Amino acid sequence: MDKQVFSTPIDLKQITVTDTFWHREMELVRKEVIPYQWDALNDRVPGADPSWCMRNFRTAGKMMAEQRTNTQYVPPAYSYRGFNALPDDPEHPEEGRFYGFVFQDTDFSKWIEAVGYSLTQHPDPELEKTADEAIDVVCAAQTPDGYLDTYYIINGMDAALTNLRDNHELYCLGHLVEGAVAYYQATGKDKLLRAACRFADYIADRFGPEEGKCKGYPGHEIAEMALIRLYEVTGEEKYLKLSKFFVDQRGQKPFYFAMEDKARAEKAGQKWRGNPDDGSAYHQADKPVREQDEAVGHAVRAVYLYSGMADVARLTGDDSLLAACERLWDNIVKKKLYITGGIGGTVHGEAFSYEYDLPNDSAYSETCAAIGLAFFARRMLQIKPDSKYADVMEMALYNTVLSGMALDGKSFFYVNPLAVVPSACRKDARLHHVQPTRRKWFGCACCPPNIARIVSSIASYAYTENADTLFTHLYVGGQIEKDFGGKKLTMQVDAKMPWHGHVYVTVRCDEPVTGTLAFRMPYWAPDTVLTCGDKQPVYKDGYAYFTGEWHDGEMIRLHMPMMIRMVAANPAVREDVDKVAFMRGPVTFCAEEADNGGDLHLLRVDTRDIGDHGEGIIREFDFDTFGHETVRLHVPARRLLPPESSALYTSWQPPREEPAKLHLVPYYTWANRGEGEMLVWFRRK
Amino acid sequence: MDKQVFSTPIDLKQITVTDTFWHREMELVRKEVIPYQWDALNDRVPGADPSWCMRNFRTAGKMMAEQRTNTQYVPPAYSYRGFNALPDDPEHPEEGRFYGFVFQDTDFSKWIEAVGYSLTQHPDPELEKTADEAIDVVCAAQTPDGYLDTYYIINGMDAALTNLRDNHELYCLGHLVEGAVAYYQATGKDKLLRAACRFADYIADRFGPEEGKCKGYPGHEIAEMALIRLYEVTGEEKYLKLSKFFVDQRGQKPFYFAMEDKARAEKAGQKWRGNPDDGSAYHQADKPVREQDEAVGHAVRAVYLYSGMADVARLTGDDSLLAACERLWDNIVKKKLYITGGIGGTVHGEAFSYEYDLPNDSAYSETCAAIGLAFFARRMLQIKPDSKYADVMEMALYNTVLSGMALDGKSFFYVNPLAVVPSACRKDARLHHVQPTRRKWFGCACCPPNIARIVSSIASYAYTENADTLFTHLYVGGQIEKDFGGKKLTMQVDAKMPWHGHVYVTVRCDEPVTGTLAFRMPYWAPDTVLTCGDKQPVYKDGYAYFTGEWHDGEMIRLHMPMMIRMVAANPAVREDVDKVAFMRGPVTFCAEEADNGGDLHLLRVDTRDIGDHGEGIIREFDFDTFGHETVRLHVPARRLLPPESSALYTSWQPPREEPAKLHLVPYYTWANRGEGEMLVWFRRK
């Protein structure tokens, strides 16, 4: 590992995002998602399932207050009330009870994280006041020794930490830490951060390689990467150690989840029927992480784990761990990635399917999994600036991540298919997880707040830095401040991604500054031209490095030709043999019924009409359809005509076709014009 | 309706099957399946789940004996022990308990039915003795008032007839009747027939349109068609009435299954949470049968119902019922039928999927459903001799029905997919219902005995008769006796189907006989030539009718050219667009890994290589591979070469291919040479 190139994301306060494209998304999050989310947390969205989140914190807070003031207080003995506990009468939930999913606390943590990011770009005293009050409620629920998960505080602390596999305690810790760090970094206020540290301390006291400590690890990963953020913001070595312990311990024998399950059964006086040899591939816990070479199991869990592994590898200089990250990355990118940047081919376990199994209509491709893939990619970039990571991160961000949210910020996709026939989604039990239109909120509300937090912090994916280099991974327009050896340089990036490939970077500085500016050259523009006066770049791993003394007003001009690409999948992908998809820059396109009529599967592309560089395709800049600039593609095609016979099977005859146009829109814009068919991969000749 | 053309299947004692192809299958059933089945019924197949069937009859028989001799006897009060009740310790099942599925009695009924058919072709005193002893055991279990379902006799008669939807009582009645009629027709012994009549009487006393009688109907249809057989063999009008009642009542409001469910909940003091408006499409009970026009729900249930509807329509001259049958037939054949004659596109509910949804790899296509489709087809032929029914019946029989059984008669498929990649079946939860190799037996053993009964009675699908006509629907070789106005004519059919299209029919009679011989002309041989000396046929609905005075030695020569057909599906079938399949005669072909190597999806047919009449395809008569004559096809093809890049996605380039041959074998022979890939539909240019 070359520690010289290690980088960290820029502090969001170092950047002012002016990018037309992303600013619009960020404003949606600020104006629509964050307020809506707050209402949801407080169970006041009409027609939506209550979150119960703030209610649970208040309930736990009352119990803590009682405990502090009443020496006779007897905490409740644990009783399991289900993974998602709902009141018998939703109108009249019982006082003193925990409701919702076991991980419901994280609704708050994800919200406060997005709030933190948003405040860096758009100060909002009103919002900050609401957040501070919410933090008071949350902190009041913490136990005197630092534990903070209302599920066990309310249901009975005697069972805390006895079901790491299913009950998401360490997942709650992870999200709390992420939210606390973000809010602290945005506002400088540390109340929540201190609470998060105390919870992390509580766990660090009880988990670790030392004798007598618990050998468990999170059932749903995230604490691994969250603890690294806590370490990076506090400097406390024990958080790094705890994260590393979770990573190292995962998948070791005896398998912790099996042992834990056995212990619970024994405690309940039941015969254990589990399998001690099943470490659980669903949880990526079937073998030690350094021996893993195929991305398996629940896709979100997987990429969250890999993100934490990459962090630990970077901070501990662990080559074997980095090697595992690289193998898992390659496995995803070469065998398990949708052309939309989505991952997770199967609804069964919301999981990675087997290699090259990328079904289009029954895809799971969870929004959160694409977000997690961006987490993983950014962390690999921090270790090793190689454009292959940024290329995939960009693909995930501009396609599946954004597809997760409607263009008005008011409804969301959990699942992001690549082929939709609405009537089939309704009639076919195999497709019941696929929604043809976005929904307002989910009881298990992971995706909307996850979009909120990644969109609000997009700049930290675009720019990372180390002492002598500022890396531009994504061309997100804005002013970025960078300290080079005590001297400030401001880089003004004017970009119109993802529609235009011209980027102008202007350097602003009061005095000459020496340092390196590194720019990624995307795979989709092999003929990228970079100029910067007399400065000559050094090219390495898909990045152009300009090093030298910078003067105010110097400009770097980047031209990334935006060719339309007709893409084929590796023929090992059975679903996509004889098919093509269309991309331009990082954007994947799709056809919608709104533009093409129904029965999209009858449309076929004749590759001979297209030309080697997409000459046959008409590109149209469109400002009207979606309320912001987008690009449409009009592809020459053929439409299969109805057969002469209504018979199901006939002797083969050359198919009758008529000339047609395939009208394509960016994938992330789909399902914003009512319900209809959608298709990404097209039959071709 | 034209009652003049109504026909009934020939009695199996009127025919001696000599057909090479079917005789081999019948001998497998006689030598392998029937003995194996008997062992299975008696729980003595090592490694297979016990059937518990004969054990349950014995248990019930003991209870009946106790009841007869002991005035103090108190029958058990009903307690539900699960849809499939298994002992805690399989080695030591408790005495006096019912075990197995609620419909386990039918294992016996299906066996005795196959035994009956088999005895008509191959008298076997030993087998007949075993059967008689089994019948004694079964009849001993009947209650004094005629009820005969061991599930309730053992578990508590107080709950009998309170869960028609789930607990299969009337299904048990139906199979018992079918078995009893077959055994009576074969042997003339009526002990079981009388028991079946008594059970039918018991039901007829309690169900019907009359006030005070139960308005229910079978949760799993079969009684409808079985009662018709009972009516036809006994002449008892009440069985026809009961069948008609079941057909008429189905799907009427208030929905019986919902009301029954509600009554059970109320009796148990529970709040009913069901939906009174849900008649259950799964059970074809969501609307009155005469209003049904789409085949929906559990596929076996559906075609069993339609068979009963056709029977009732014929015997009552009910045009509206016949119209419903015709609509449902058309719906299946035009929108829901696999090229293998299979039906039921989805594992969810083992059901028909929506129109044109015919997935190949996740197909359900249950063996029993194809058998049920043959039942339905034969009944439609009985009403209206139209070759369109026989064409589909033949397709089901020569493909999916036979695919259900291994060529050695020792293992079976429940599910008959059209595309198999064994590793995918193991790894992909969406394909877990698909087995790449046949299994010895099933706990829910419907398919193996269903194959046994249809194969043993194949002649009754091939030949039907009325007073003045003998219909040949399938060219199954043998001697068929027909009485024409008191004079006997024997028709000797020499055929070598499905491999050769020459059929020679020789008439044998001691004195001249006047009558009509009708021969089906299959859709797959439009250029069929029929000659019969000076006699000129009349053609109608795909049948050639020869009428006149027949003399000993007269011959009818039939030549059905066996062209190889390259078949395309209606483009509404998304799965099969741009694909072709191959058929010859009624046989559908497939490619197996054993002949073609793996990755069958990389093989592609160029339609230009084939010619309009399949000239490019080499046909080979093969006597070695499968131990009996079959045909192989060798189709010119191209194999996609591995791409130059290991990348998942690349800019489209003309694919690199090499010339290849696609080696095809009959679909019914697949999976007899170890585990491997299989494919029916091929990519084409």
C-alpha cells in the first residue's frame, strides 16, 4: 500500500456545491425529504405506517428518568415482541411499549445525518433547533452506562447483546455514530457525538479479542465503517480497534451467530436445532473476511462490510485485508453489477445472486445497495486513486441511487428493476417486490433517508484530499477550498455533468500555492483532453496529476467527449444475450411506455443502423419533460408487427417488422410520468 | 350440440395394445411403477418418506371394528394435526394416529386404478390377489353410514365436511370412485365399487340444491368427472346430479369457502379475518363456472374441473357449460400452453400464470397438469371430434406426461422446465422447485401414480366410439374391437408413432359390417394422405370419416409426412421472442449438455441454414442412446465464442461465433443421462 496517496473526503464545509444537477437534488432533499422524514419519525404522515421512532425514544427517556429518580425502580424483564412490533389497535398504542422494527432508532440517526450535511450547504436555524431538540430526546434515553438502543431499553436490558444476528443493536450503534459525526462536523455541537462515544465505549468495553470479552460482531454491518469515522473525528484509537475486531472476528469459528442462537435456545430450555457449521453467508459470516472472494448474501450488508474492511485496511496498513477488498470489488464489478450501477440480483434475502445472474424484471437492485456500493468505491479510492472505482461509483450515483427518488422528492423506490411490465408486477407473485411506481414511504424506511444522506454529502464522494493532493473523482460543480501546507487554494469547478463533457477548473489563491490537483478521466471518454497552460499532467491509473505552483486565475480545461455507447453484456449473462443497452457519459438510458407505447419487448435495434460511434442515434437536449435539463436519445429501431395468426405457436416465418424509433430517457427519470412499461436492454440484430 | 357425434372411450378390454412405443411405457408401469407404488403405500421403500396410506386404512379399520363390537366405544373428537401430519419419531409412529397428507388415501385409489388398467392388458393373478386384499383393508375402514376418508375417521368425524376447501375429502371421494370403476371394469369385482357408491351416496345425501343440504363443492376438483364415470357405469342418475351440482354451485355467492372458513373461526371462538368477497381464483371458485373465460389458479385443479364440466355438459346437453369449456380450452391453448404440452407457468400456487407468461427456466408445468389437460382434451373430443383437441392431447402425452417418468420407470419429475442450468437450480431460490434430475418418489405423490394410470389407459385416449363410429384420435397400435349393430369388427392398427408417419389399418370381420371409421389428421402433417380402396372419406374438423360396408382384409393406409418443424412462439410470449424450437410429429425436441456441452444459451440457430422444410437439419434414427427407437436432430448452428474481455459490459462489437451443431433429442428423454443443462427454445437469427 502506498500511504502517500491515501486520502480523506473533504469536509463539506470546505465546499460550496453550485452544480446544477446535484444542487437540484440537494434542494429536494432539504425541502422535501428532510421535513417529510421528520414528520415520519413523529408518526404524523397521513396514510403512512408510523415510524414510532421518536415515540420510542421518549418512552425510553421516561424510563431512564424514572430509574434516576426512583430507587425502587425495577427495569422490565425482556420479552420478545416480534421483529416489527405493532400495536393491536394502531390508533391507541399502549404507553411504555416499544413499537416498530428492531432497528427503528436508526430512522432518527439517518435523519440527523442528512440534516448535518444539509446544514453545511444551507444554514437553517429553524431546522437546527428542531434537530437539537430531537437530540435532547434521544440522549435522554441513554442508560447511565452509555447503552442506547430503545428496543432493549424498553423491552428489557437483560437480553441486550444476546441476539446480534437479528436484532440490529450494533447497526443502531453504527447509524447513531454516523449521524452524530455528521451533525458535529456541520454544527460543532457535540452532545450527540458524546452520546455516541459513550455507546461506542459501552460496546468497546464488552467486545474485543481480550479474554472474557464477547466475540460477536454486527448482524447488519455498518458499525465497522462508522467507528472509523468516530476514530477519525475523535482520534480515539479504541474505536479503530473495535472496528478492526469486528472485521477480523467475522466468520471465525466457532461461528458466533450459531453459538449465540444455541445459547438463546438453551436459556429458553429449548433443544437447539441450528447448524453449528452455518456461519451464514447471508450475513457474510460464513468465512473469515480475508478468505472471502465472492460477494454473497444481503447486498446492503455486504457492501457496508466491504466499506468497513477498506477503512480498516487503510488505517492499519493491512495488505491481506485490502486484497480481500479488491477481490470482492472485482467479483462485483465483473460478475454481479447491473448496467445501472445496481447490485443484488434476487429478492430472496435481498441478495447477490450467483455469478452472472442479473435478471432484469425480477432484479432487486435495492437503492441502499447502490448507495453502499458508492460507499465502498469511495473508500477504495481513498486507498488507491484508480478511476475504475470512481467509474462504478459514478454509475451507481447517476442511475440507481437517483432512480430511488422521484423527481419531486416525494416518493421512493426500494427496488430498481431494469424491465417493468406493470400488469406483470401485479399478477406475478415472482415480481411482487417490484413496484411500477414509487411509494411515499416504507415501514422499513432505509432507502429514502439513505438517499437523503448520500445526496446531501455528494461532495465528499466527488473530492478527497491528502496533504499534497486534491482529488477530483466526480465533476460536481462548486468551489472547493484546499489547504496546501498552510496556504489556501480555492478550486472553482464549472461543470454541467452528466450532460456535457466540458469542465472548466479555475484556481483561486491569494498567493502562489504549491500542490497537486488530480483529475479522474472516466472510462466512458477515452479521448478525454486535459489542458492547463504549460503544466503537463502525469497520468496514473486513470487520473491526471497536475503538480506545481498554482497562481490565481490558472485554468484547467477538461473535455470529455460524450459519445453515445451501445453496450453489450458479457454473454455469460444469460438475460442479456443478443441485447444492447445505451449509455452516454455515466448515464444509462431506458425506454418508457410514455414515449414508445406498450409492448417494449417488440422493439428491436439493428446494430447496422447505429454506426460505430452511435452516428445513427439522434441526441436531443431536453429541458421540458422532467423540469430540468436531460438528454433524450432517439434510436433507429424496428417494431415487430402482430403475427398473422393468433396461435401461440406457428411454423417459423421471417418476422414482419416496421421501422420505428426507440425513444430513450435517462434511467433515473423513469416512472415520473405515470405508470407504464420500462426497459433497459433491447433486442438487437 | 350434436349428440350424434358424442362418443365414449373404448373399454380397455376391447383393445390389445401392441404399439411398440406405448407398450414399452405400459410395461414399465406394470413392472416398475405398480410394484414400487405398492411398496410405497406400505411404507417399505428404503430412503423414501413413508406414505402412511395403508397404515391409515388399517388404523381406521380397527376403529370401525371396535365401534361395531363395543357399545361403549366413544369416537375421537376432532383435532387438527396439520396438513401433513408426521410422527415425532419416524421410527416409532404412534398407534391409532393418522399420518401423512390429508389426501393420503388417494395413494391407494390411484394405485388400484392403475392396477385395473394394467390387468386389462396383462392378467396377473398375483397382483389381483394383492389388490383384493388391499380392497378388503380399505373397505373395512368405511363407516357404517358409508363415509370413507381415514383422515376424519381417525382424527374425529365430528369435523367431517367442515373444511372442503383444504382437507380434500371430496378429492378422496373422486379418486376412490375412479379407482373403483377401473378395477370393476377390469375384473368385474364390485366390492370396491360398492364401497365407492356408498361413499358417493353419503355425499349425495348431504349435498345438493335442495333446501337444508350443504352448498359446498370440492376444494380440489376431481369428484366432478369421477361421479360421471360412476353414473356411466351404474346408470344411477343421482351421481350425475351430484356432479352437476358441484359444477353449478362452484363460485356462486355467497362464496362457500369463505363462509365455511368463517363458520370454523366462529366455532373456535375466533374473530374471522377472511374476505367474504374472495371466492378463491386458486380454486377456480371466484365466479360461476359459466362465467369463467380465463384458466386461472392451481393448474391441476383447473383442468380436472374443466374435465368434469365437459362431462356434465355432454350428459346434460348444456350449451352454456360447453361454451365455457370451449372458452377455457381456447384460453389455455392460445395463451397458456408450453410447446411441450405442459401448463402452469408459475410455482406460486402451482398455477397458471397470466396470459402469455410462459417462463422456461422457472416453469412449473406439473406432470399432473399435463395429464389433466389430456383428460380435458379427451372429454372435449367425446363431445365434438375436432382434431384441435387431439393435437394438444397428443402434444401433452408425448412430451410432458412422459417427461414425468424416467426411461427406467424408477424416478419422476413433478416439475417439467424447458430450460435447466443445474447450478442455477441449486443456487437460486427462485428455481428451487426445479429439479435437474428425477426423484424416486414424493411425499405428495400425485405425479408418479397419475402417470401410471394414464399410461396404462392410453388406449382410452386413442380410441372412442359411439353406436356407428369408431374414432381414432391417436395412432396407438393394437387390435381394437368394435361392435357395429351387433356385428363385430376388429381394427388392426399398425403404427410406429411417434417416429414414423405410416399407419396401416386392417379391418377384420367374420361377416361384412356397416359402420364408420374416423381417423384424425394431425395438424403437424397437413399433407396427410389417406386411402382406403374405393372408399372416399368425408373430411370434417380434422377427421377423415370412412363410412360403408367393411369386409375382412380391407385396409386403410395413412401417410402423415414427418416434417421437422422449426416453431416460433407468438411474440406476446416475452420469453421466446427471437427464439425457435424444434418439433417433428408430436414430439418436441431439446438440447442436452450430454450432447452439446454446457452453456447451451451460447448456441444459436441461423434460420437461413435450415430451409423452409428443415432441409438443413439431419434426422437420425437412434436405437442405442435410450434403449428404444428415438429420433435425433442435428441442426446447423453457431456457438458464441467467449468475449475478448472479461469485462461485464463492453461497447457492442459484432459477436464472434464458430460453426456448431445443435444435437437434439426428444424432450421426454431428457435427464436420463446424468445431470446437465437442457434447453428447448434456441436463440435464432
